[in-house]
Amino acid sequence: MTGARRGCATHAGRAVPGRTPAGVPAAFPSARNTSRTRPDCGHTARENRVTQADFTCASCGFTADADHVGAMNVINRAGLVPCDVA
């Protein structure tokens, strides 16, 4: 990680045994149902995933990109704080 991305919550896609190269503790949350769960209200249902790309919560009506919703759930489960990067 370099520049403005340093310190952001990221998923490297590989196992790091306990700590990152910088010595920061690593967290590997389960990705199960991350693209079917609304991050705020917590409603989980297959119906929330309208298409491969679209997420609409059947409970509260929230809509967003399904990949973004999945990423937010992984970040939340890991106990991380997302960066304000567009």
C-alpha cells in the first residue's frame, strides 16, 4: 500500500499468518452472505440480490451496487473503518 491508500481497509485475497508485513494484526472474516446482507439493518435474504450487480434490501428498500454492499459487510465484520476514497 502506498500514498493515499495507506491505512485503508483492504482485502489482500491471501492468508497472512496473524500479522501483516507491517506487524498489524490481520483479520479474515467470513464472506458468507456478504452480498445478500444489508449492512445497516442486517436483513439477509437471497431476494436482496436482485441481479449479479444490483442489491435491493427486501426489508428496508435500500439499493446499491452488490459488490459495494459485500465489501462493506466484509469491512464491518473485520471491525475496520472504511476510507473516504471514491
